[in-house]
Amino acid sequence: MKNPYVPEIAKIIDVRDEALGVRPIKTFKVSFQNGHDFNHRPGQCAIIGLLGTGESMISIASSPTKNGYLEFSVMKLGKVTSALHACETGDTISIRGPYGNGFPIDDWKGKNIVTIGGGIGQAPLRPILQYILDNREDYGKLDIIYGARTTNDLCFKEELFELEKRDDVNVHLSIDMKEEGWTRFVGFVPTNLLEVKPPPDNTIAITCGPVVMIKFVIKNLLALGFSDQQIFTTMENRMKCGIGKCGRCNVGHLYVCKDGPVFSYATLKDLPEF
Amino acid sequence: MSEFEPNIVAFLCNWCSYAGADLTGTTRTHYPPTVKVIRVMCTGRVNPLFVLQALRQGADGVLISGCHPGECHYLKGNFLARRRFLLMKNLLEYIGINPSRIRMSWVSASEGKKFADVITEVTEDIKKLGPLKSFKREIL
Amino acid sequence: MNIQKLKDEAKRAIGRKEVTHLIGYQKGSYGFRISPIFIETKEELDRLTFSPLCSLSLVNYLTIEGKPAQVQSEEEKKSKAKKVAIFVRGCDSRALNQIIAEKGLSRESLYIIGIPCKGVIDLKKIEAQFPNVVDPAEVVEENGKYIITINDQTHEVPKEELIADTCKVCQYPTPLTYNKLLGDKLEGNPANYDDIQKLEEKTPEEKWSFWQNQLDRCIRCYACKNSCPLCYCDGCILDKLTPQWVRRSVDTNENLMFHVTRAFHLAGRCVSCGECERVCPVGIPLMKLNRKMEKDVKELFDFEAGKDPEVKPLLNTFNIEDPDDFVL
Amino acid sequence: MSKTRVGVYICHCGVNIKSTVDVTKLTEFASKLPHVSVAKDYIYLCSDPGQELIKNDINEFNLNRIVVAACSPRMHEPTFRKALRSAGINPYCLEIANIREHCSWVHEDIEKATKKAESILAATVAKASLLEPLEEKEVDVIPTALVLGGGIAGIQAALDIADTGFKVYLVEKDPSIGGHMMQLDKTFPTLDCSACILTPKMSDVGNHPNIELLTYSEITNVGGYVGNFKVTIKKKPRYIIEDKCNGCGNCISYCPIEMPDPFNLNLSKTKCLYIPFPQAVPACFVIDPDYCRYTLNRECKQCEPVCKELGAIDLKQKEQFIEVDVGTIIVATGFDTFDPTLKPELGYGLYPNVITGLEFERLSSASGPTTGDVMINGKKPKNVVFIHCVGSRDKTVGNEYCSRVCCMYTAKQAHLIKDKIPDAKVTVFYIDVRAFGKGFEEFYDRVKQEGIIYRRGNVAEVYKRGEKLVVKAEDTLLGQLVEVETDLVVLAVGMVPRADSNTVNNLLKLSQSSDKFLLEAHPKLRPVDTASDGIFLAGCCQGPKDIPDTVAQASAAASKACIPLSQGKVRTEAQVAQVNDLLCRGCGFCVEVCPYDAIELKPTVIAGETVDVASVNEVLCKGCGACVAACLSGAIQQKSFTDEQLLSMIASLGESYE
Amino acid sequence: MDSYILQKEKLNNFLDSLKEYEIWAPVQKDATTLFEVIRDFQNISLDLNHQPIISKSAVFPQTEPLFTFDNDAAIKETSPKEEKDTIVFGIRPCDARSFKLLDPVFEGDFPDPYYLTRRNKTALIGIACNEPFPNCFCTSIDGNPFSKEGLDLLFTSLNDSFYIEVITDKGKTIIDKASSHLTQAKAEDTKEKEQLAKASEGKIKRQINLDGIKEKLAAIFEHAIWDKFSSKCIGCGICTYSCPTCYCFDMQDESSARKGRRVRTWDSCMFAEYTLHASGHNPRPTRTERLRNRIYHKFKFNIDNFGVPSCVGCGRCIALCPVNVDLIEILSTIKEAE
């Protein structure tokens, strides 16, 4: 049997600064040395780490439709993420996974999709966008609502600015506070959502971001007429094993690492602690 | 098998003992190659827990050396260190570590000879005891 | 101990408008067990008790998270004239003094009801002598004996057989600080470190073999740390990963580092309440470490923890005349 | 944060290292250590090409930590720091592995020395890879100095600083400046009149626009740090309003109270309303509250009406506290003369004709109680004995040191006796005669030629025989006991630290050397500095000195004190303590162990609650790290000497022997 | 299956014939009884009057190296496969049953090779509880002082002999190796054992009816009782580290300059660090949330996930808790809570 605790070694092929500031974010593009195929679904996570330092559960920020590499956007917070931030192209990291359930993206075929992200919360939503854009004809309208505190904190800026130019995607970016040169929306993401007012019919809304933002986004989605089953989110908790054994990431009887990180609001709202 | 060469970690204060050890060098006074120095600005900086930490990670003995009483560059660091160290030494002795492995000395910047003498004495004492085996952390 | 007097005093204490709640003892859920109780209203007062079974220290509950009277700035201490009332024994009062000396609590935030304590029972000993007692049992001390009542049957046991080892050498049975003292002051025992000396006299090999045998069974549940009234740092250095003083691996050597660190951090701070040894689920004689430190601190530096909240902590001071003969 | 890239540079130091340590092997070893990007060896790293090598590599390999394995960091740490800075990386990202003084010079066996060098180097690299860039902060300097003590040292220092253009506060505890020098009759070896050469300087002080003179004053509190000291000065009430008193002295005759005259060492009387001496600066009277009947018992008050016009007498005057901000401080608090009653065998205090050297000065001085006639019991002494080394070079009284002036002032006084009483027989008992200064030996020779008898010997006893005193001594040259009958014994008392010096030392946090005089920062290279930045020493508070040495040191201290004042900024220590607020438990252990009062507990909001948290004043912190070892929760760390960094060295040193 | 009789004086002979196994058995260390690998059978303390510290670590050690690595990122798996087959001798029925509760956790979508390999290689020889301990409540939670669930052999202490019941094939293999020291049990032995079993069950003093506990818990997530119980808690890990059914763990890298290893160690949901995010956020910030999660995990979430509570009623958490946080008291209070 495959030992789920033993990681694969992968090479960093590119490092990109996403956000600067107190809690900087970098995106790491990695590929497996032996051409190992990861076979993940959008929304799934992997445990990446450095031998000797430790591991951290990070959502995969790229779509399986992007062959040959994986991307991880990592915010510098603790011991492991700080060490990762010191890594450069050519360095190796360890990877286990993919873990978690991922988005039921095939069930969403034919539907309109709205993603609502805040800050680093755009990372798990990014593979949905990539996946849909790579299979554009399978899905309906695509709205991207995304915001961060400042332009400095806005991840995947260039990409999103590029997407703004496309006709088959609607991008609605925002920052929390006014900044010179910013012509798009200024205000919090849940407010921007009410501005965009996506119609609920045949639409799936997926949100990820800070816990407070998620709560307000869900409230506003419900107000817009979305049902519990139409709303999805991804969660995070402290994790170690990634395979539902070590115990710490539970929300109610579900383990975020194994049963999540994607939950429909219908599931989530019945869980204690949410 | 070659003769047992103890591994001794020494914490020396910058102003007296480290300078004293420098003087030992300048005067080409020889002593056994057993001691490796960790420079601190003052013995007052030395957390006594470093002693056990060093012993369990591979050191056969630990030496803390600073300015003579009253000569501390920072006025009182060596007095604080003396108190802390004595308690730690006694505690480790009580656990079963031979006190000859846990030493403190006052070596001033002018006592190059004394530094060599201290190292020689400490080395000889530890040689008699042999390597410190029972207290080693698991080697990975 | 007259329980009615204790309840009356408790009633007066929580009757004071500045007292938010009172921390005391109540009978536990079964057998000889005692449980802490936090009383806010007069209705709960009747559950208060004190007996030789009250071996746990309540002082912890003043510094544990989410409880009042944590470190506050001078201004806050003054502006909030809130107090917590607490029952303390001799050792507990020393713990309070020591914590106050370390600015962990302010004396003004406490209303201390002192209980001169004749020593408490070692639960492990009484439960070994009276196994499988589930129904609530009563113990009173009379003339050097414990009168134990289980299911209306009384047993007499000489105090020596059941009293906790720590209490046998207690030097300060009477609280050193209090707002009210319940009962007459008691005479303490003279300092006695015979047990420590015995161990000191062994050879290094014998000592290590003794400690190795003790330390290899530590499961690092941290009950010793969490039950210790003087271990109240918010973030213990032993929990930290950078730098990591002690690995999470549980083996004799890591356990040694853990316990030596703890003993050293308690040098000149341990008040010999014996909580660590009492709570240890695997029976490690931790007081043998703490009392070694206590002995040295007393003999070398003439210092005793928790005697006076105004005295600077031991390792923050020095005496030019401190022992020097061990220095080369 | 970028990736840690360590460059390791191994110096041959010519053959100094290379001959005992296999540098090639060491370089090979270093290149395999964790985080090491490049390892090189070079013949002289401290040379310009050596430094260039490092600088080039920093750019080429994008290095951000440098380890130099060479001589002691006490030698070239500043050199390599500069190199790092000029290569554009933080100078504190440097760690030096001492493989010369601590290795190649002290070992012979090449294999063992190389192994040890590897071990040292691995530990140094382990620490270096954890180093963080540090900043030295700059703080503004208040362009004002404070001089403590108005003797010749203080006077000279104050004048020099004032002349440089900075404001100076000169604080003197007595009613006038002048100090001991004012009490002297003549000065050796030139026999200048002491007062004549001093008083012009005193009046310069009094008139200098940059000097604010605070006499009859003491400091009571000192806070702050170099550049920004805050000093509280207590002005004792002199009961005479300084601005109003013109020194006319009309009041004196109305004062009915007499008291011993302190200026004349109680050898004469003065009124309790007095001026210390005629040339006093300020020329202002003072009332001694310990004698004045008004201040004692609210009686008398006869003086006040006399000065109606000026209204300078104010018997209700209270002490005043003044707070001044200064950038630097010079301590020139002087000395006391040794109290010879501590050597009872010499009979001082028992026999009135046993006097001290300083008392002799007053007797000999034209301004003294006898207007310059040396008289004992109204008679000129025919036999005079001088005894050297009273209270100096004497372990029995705890003073091992030589007081440096006694030999010469005794010679001078012996000469003065001969001058005034040519037929007097003068005997000097000495241990050694130290005449090392300019013109000293010549003067000593001259005195000997004047017929003064020098006898080498320890005086055992002085006792009375009839009207005469007998000095009993062992002549160590002759090896026999001698007894000399005499009319006057003059004790060449040495200098001791001032009795009240502890107060000042504690206020300024100065330490003392074993002789209890103030300790300089370095006995050779920083003789006027103290361990506290911005505080300097001048004159006999630091140790016995004669007048020219004192003046020279005072000028030295003044120019040192002017450096920060003229720079306008001071750089602070970079390797200071820092607190992690989240881990701090507010116990104040660090505050209690800090030798510099650099840490205080400050209310801080942590997770919504206001709690006391330690806070380091980086300007005051000198980076000793005592606080780090005292902290139980690991909340306080010393930059460049963190627990993590030191533990990494410990681990590395252990591993090397696995 | 069969039953045998082993004379007590022949116990060591019995164990001697099992030399190919690594045998864990209880030993007395001062006042504590704990399981250790036995080198000398004389040390075994099959003391029926003291509850030993759990034997879980024979299969799920407190510290387990998962793999080692070096500077070149070369990973070397550590595997218990190479270890000897193991016998845990003298385990209590409740503790043996606990492995049945742990198994599904370590199986599932990601089988845990360390636990499962060792579990497979381990035979459990139980000793029936003739004298239950004061806090035993196994009978309230589908257990029994003579329960065979999870065991391979069950010993019952009769006067001079052990009555041995063979429960599994693994047990049979062991018996076969030691058969020379055994005799077939007679009907009166069986009867005696059954009487002891019945008597023992009767001696269990603490009981609680857990029917509907899961549903009840679902209703009282926000309730004052959690504060009430947690206010006593000092946040140590005794309850979890002494629990035969707790399995939470931590994973840590330990390394020197050249090499290192990843280990897993027991962890406790009662520690604040356990759920603390790197950001400083803690979803279970106080003792209240942590104690509540422990109870929920055992009596609701485990039932949700695996159909049974994660508790065997051994009572150790009650007996060892320094401050009398009493699981049975909590459970009864929950049952009565409004």
C-alpha cells in the first residue's frame, strides 16, 4: 500500500510575487522531477513542505487542465510558509496529495458560475476559472468578483487584467480603500457582490476569503435569491496529516482536509462551529 | 582507536575571556584542541539551559567563562551568570552528570596563560571521565 | 476546620460589591475526590467544603486563560476595583506572593481567605488503602488521625500513613498573606531535605539510573506544567518550534530536557505545593527535582520563594558574596 | 525574505593559519555546509584584494550572509563589516570564525587543528545563516554638556567645552569653585602660587557666556542616555540671593556666630555667614544652616536688616530643583585626602603637632590662618618629620595604589620649611621616592641639596616624649631602628575616592575599579571614557593625579565630550534586545536585571486587552543580553545573539563529534 | 473456540514458548503500572488491583519516525514491517476493544501503514477484569469486563490458574506454540469463569444511559454547561493521553545539519497549540471549545462517522484528571440539560 505520509519531491520552476506587505504572498510553480502526474480536481489541496522544516496544506492554485505543472500561492505566516518564501527557482519542495474533495465542477456543466474571492482566497478559485476557460463551451456565464485590501494585496493582477479584456468573462475587481489610479470598484467584496447582482437562476456561486467576508458574502447571496445548494465555499483549518486522521481540522464531524475543503452552504450551515 | 578527545563547548564573554583566549593565541600558548568557543557579549547572556542543551547534543563538557567579579563590562552580568550557573550545575550534578563536565571560570583579557591552563585542566578532567554517553539526545 | 465558619466567611466575601466571584473547594463527583468551585451567588455557597482531601491548588485558576485578574497595567488595576476571592493554604499563599512579586497578579485584585493547613491527604495513598470507593467519602482530621467515613462506616488511619509527602516537610502551613485568616496560626516544620541529600550522596551513575527510570515513562501530558501555580507564561518556551528547546518526540532525553528546564525555571519560584507530583499520571517524583532547587536556593543564597511579594525574584539579583569557590 | 546564501572566506593569514590548518580541506568542507553558496580561501582577506574578493562574490553569487574564517573578530570585524556595507549588504550579516587566535596559534597537530577549525566554521555558518540585518539608529544630541565638580579638572573641562562653543552646566557642591587646588600654597615643582594661577581660570568660568555655574548644588537624578541626559540638580539654599549679593561683606560683622573655617580645614574660625575665601567664584556669601541661629532655631536674624538696600539675604530660602537636558556629562568629582586616624600609630588626632600635608598647605599659605608662618603652638618648629605613603601603597588600609603626588608635595613642603625656617632640621621617611614627572627629579635633587634628610624606612610609631614627638622607624637601608625627635610631623596623606562618591556613581551607573576610583572604559585606549556612552572622567575621581595630569585629562575629557555635541547625532548599538509582545508575560525580570535601565514595562494592547509588556529603549541598551537569559518565556531576544542563533551553534558543535 | 487452563506457576513457561514474539506486558514502576517490552518475565506485574497506563503505544507509539531524509532530499521510509510480531499480554478487555474503534480511523481512503502493519502483527492477550475499578463504566458503552471484542486470547484469573479462551486464529496460533503448558478447560472451570464474569459486571458501580446522546449533543452545542465544566479544566493532556481511543497526532520534522526525520507524536485536542493557525487565529481558542470538542468527538462525531462512540468506558480520564473533570458527570449533565 502507498504510504500517504511520504511525500514526492518536486522542483520549483518559477516563483512570482503576488502581494507585498506584512503578509506577503508568493506563487510557486512546481513540477515533478519524474514527470509524476498529480491528477487533481479544482479546489483540491496538497501538502507542500520542506524536509527539515515541515509541511503546510496549501490549495492548488492551478487547474488540472494546465499540464506539467502545479501552482501554489502561499502567504507567509508561520515557520513553514516563511521557509517556503525563502525558496527560489531550482529548489526542491516536498508534495503530498492531492487532498480533499475539490469542487464538483463537472456537476456544474451548463451552469453560470460566479466566483467571489477576497485576498489570498482567490487562489482556490483560480483553478475553477482556468478550468472553465479551458472548457469554455461547457459552462454558461462566468463572473469573477474579486477584491483585496489594496492593489498591493491583489493577487493574480496581470491575469485578471487580461481577463477583463475578454468578452466571455466578466471581471469585477475591487479594493477596500481608495487609491490613486484605481478606476474600478472601491469597497468591500460583499458590497461589490451586491453591485454586480448576479442573477441566481441556473447559477453556482463559489466564495473564498477571510471568514468574515465569507459570512457576509453568503448573507448577500442568500439575499440575492441563491439557495443553500447553489453556494459553495472552501475552508481552512490547521492541518497536519491531510488525510483525516490527525484530528485537528474538524468542523463538526467533517475533516476539512478530507471531507472538505469545499462545502456547500447546505452542508456547512448545519455544522457546529461554523 | 585514537585517544578520546573531549568535545567542549565554551561560552566566552567578549570583553574578558574571549579577549583572554585571543591573548593565549597571540602569545602562542598551546592547549588541547578540545574547546570550541561560542562568543557572547557577556556571560549574563548565557542561558543556563544552554549547558544541558550542549551536553545532550554532543558536548562532553561545557565551560562558561567571563570577567572577574567586579570587572564585568556590563557591570553585573557575571554576577547574575554565577548565580544562574551554580544552580544549573548543581541540578545537573543531581541528575547524574559529573560536575567536572560543567565548569565556570573567570579569565580576564590579560590572562592568556590562565585560559590555556583552564582548558588544559578541564580537558584532562573530562578525559578521565570519558565521553558523556548517557545524556545524549537521539542522533538522527 | 469549621465548615460553617468557612461558609460564613465566603458569604461575607462574595457579599462585598467588588468581589466578582469566589474560588473554593467542593466535594468531587465520587469517592475521595475534590473539585474546584467558582461561586458567584450566595445560593451556591452551601457546596463549599474544606477537608484534608483538598489537595489541589486553586491558585492556577487566577492565571489560567479567560479568567480575571491577569496581568493588567497599573491604570487598569486601579480603575477596575474588581477582586476575586480565593481560599488559600500556606503553600498557595506563597504562590500568590511569588506571582505578585513577578507582577503576574496584583494583590489588590485578590480577596484572600487564608486557611491554616495541617496537611492534605495524598489521593494515591488513600485510594490505594480504600480502593474502589465511588460513594462520597468524608475525611476529618482528629488528634493525628484521619477519621474516614465511607457509606456510614468510619475508619481511623494514622495521619502519617496518608498525608502527602510534601506536607510532611511543609514549613509554612499558615498562609503568609490573606485578608481573613480562618483559624489559628500553625507552627511549620523545620526545613528538612534528608531525602534530597540521600540522592545527592549517590554516585553520578546511580543518580542517572534513578532519574532515567523516572523520566523514561513521562508521557509529556504537561499536567505538571499546567497544574503548577508558577507555570503561567502564556506561551511556554517548551511549546515553541523556533527555537525548539525540546523536540516533540517523547524519549528519555527529551523528557530530561523538559523536566530540567521546568525545574530550572522554577528555581527560586517553586513554593513546594506539590501539585506537579500530585497530578503526574505516571508517578514521577517531580518534587525531588523542585526540592533540590529549593534546598540549593536556600542554602546557597538564603532565599525562599513567595515569602515576601516585595522581594526581587532570586535570579534577578545577586550578592557580591555569592559562592564563588566553584569558579576556576 | 530571500533565500539564505552564505559565502565562506577562509584566510591563510600568510602562514599564520595555513601552517597549522589545512585551508584547502577546510574550504572543501565549508562548501558542503548547509546554505553555503560559495567557499574560498585567500592569503590575506583583510587586505584590499581580499576584501574585493568578498565584495565581488557578494554581487556575483548574490550572497546575503558572509562568514570570514580568520583572526579574532575583535581584530577585523569592523573591517569586514565595512566591506559588506560597501558591497551593499547589511554589515551585521557577518560572522567571524576565529581560526587563528583560537585555533592555528594554539595547536600544533595539523589534523586536529583542521578538525577543530571545521567545527568552529560549521557552527559559525549555522549561526550566520540565521543572522538578520540590523540597523544602527541615530539620535539627536542636545548640544550642551554638564560638568560635575568645580575643582581644577571641572574648571578646565568646562572652559574647554565652553570655548568650543557649547553650553556647559558646571555643578559644584561647595559654595565656590576652586576645589583642592585653591587650598594649596605652592605647586610643585615650579613653586607657582597655586591660587595665583587658579583664580584667573575661576573668574573666566564665572564670566563665560557659555557656562552656567551652579554652585552649592548637587545632582539628584540622572535619566536618559548619551545625547539626551536629563539631570536633576538640587540647589541648596545659601540664604543669600546670588544675583543680589555684591560681595561687599558688610553683613559679616553683624553675624554673631563663629564656626570652624572649612576652607582652612578647621584650623581657624569664620563666621557662619561667610565667603569661603576672598577670590571665591561666585563672589557671593553663604550662611551655614548648621550654625546659623535662625536656620536652627528661628532666632537672631541680625544680618538681614544690614543688607536692606540690596536685599540679598533671604533666610527663608528653600532648596530648588532644576532639571537640565544635556548631551554629555563629565565627572570631575575629585578626591578626599586619606583620613590618617585610620593609622592610629601615627598619632594624628591625638597630638596637635601631627598634621596632614593639606593642613600644612594652609599653614604655609599666606591666605591661611597663620598668614603663611608655619607655627606650632605659637613657635616655629625646629625639627620637622615628613612621613610618606600615609594611606597609599598600604594593604593594611586597603589601598594598594600609589597616590602619585605625595612624594613631590612632600619635597615641596620640605623645601618650604627650609625656606621659612632655614635652620630647621627636616627628615623625610620614605618607602621609595617617585619623581617621574617633568622637572620632578631635578626638584627632588634640589631639595636634597638643601639639607633635607631622606631616610628610607617604614614609620612604626609616633609618640610623645616630654614636649617633643618621637618618630620611630626602621631605616631599611641601615637595617636598624631609628628614633627622631621632632616638633612637627607632617603626614603625606594620599588620595582616596570621595566619601560620597557612591551617590554620584549610582546616579550615573558608573562602576569602580578595585581601588574604588571610577573605572575608565579601557585603561590604555579609552582612559577618559566610561562604560556608559556620553559620560567621561576627568581628574582624581578616576585615580590620583597631579595638577598637570588633571588638566590634561580634563581637556581630553572635554574634547571627547564635544565629539557627540559637534556631530549632533549619536549612533546606537545595533545588537540590542528586542521584545516579542505576544510572548511577554510582563513579569519585569528583564527590567530587574538590566544594568542600564534600558527596559521598562509599558501598557500595550495585545489581543484587545491592555497588558504590561516589556519595551526596550534601544538607545540605552548596550547589548549585554542579561535580559534574554532572565526571560522565562523567551520573549526577549538579543539581536545577533538570539536563542535560535546560539542554539544552532550548540547543535552544530555537538554534531561535529557524532 | 477452545478453552484451556494454564497453571499460574507455569505462566513464565507459557511466555517462554513465545520467544519469537516481542512481548509487551504490564510492569510496576513505583506506584504506576505500565506496559513495556518485557525482557525478563519476572518483572511482569499482572496486578488486577491497579489500572495500568494504556497499552495503545504497543501499536500506536507515542513517537513514531515516519521517514528519514538527508540533505539531498533522499527519503527513506521507516516501516514496522521489519519488526518482530508482537504480543500485548495482560491487556484489559476495554483496552483491547479500543483497537476496534481505532482501526476504522487508520483504515479508510488513506490506510495508515504504520498503524495497520503493527496492528496486523500484534496479538492481544487479555486479562479479564475480576475487579472493576471505581470509574469503570464499560457496561454502559457496549463493553463488558469480560468482553472478547478485539482480543485474540482472553485470560481469566481463577484461584491458581488462568482460564484461557481462544478467540481468533491469531490466538490459536499462539496457543499451539505453548500447548505443552496447557490443559483443556473443564466444564467447572468454565462455570467458575462465568460466575466471575457475572459477579464482575455486578460490581460496576458507575453507569450511564447513553441512548440518544448524539441527538442530545446536537441540540446543546451552545450551552452553559460547557463553561461550567471547562472552568475547572487546567488544559493538560492527561485525559487524552490516557485514553485508549484517542488517536490525535502531530507531525514534526527533527533535523540536524545533515539529516533529519519526520516523526509523528501523540497530540492532544486539549492543548491550545493543537488547532492554532499560523496566522494566530484559533478556531478553538479557549478550554471551553476544546473540552466541548473532545466530548463531541467522542459521543457525536465518531458516531456520525463510524457508528459508535469513541469511548470504551475505562474511566481513566476520570481517575487521572487532576481537577475532577468527570466524564460520567458530564455525560449525565448533558443528558439532563435543557
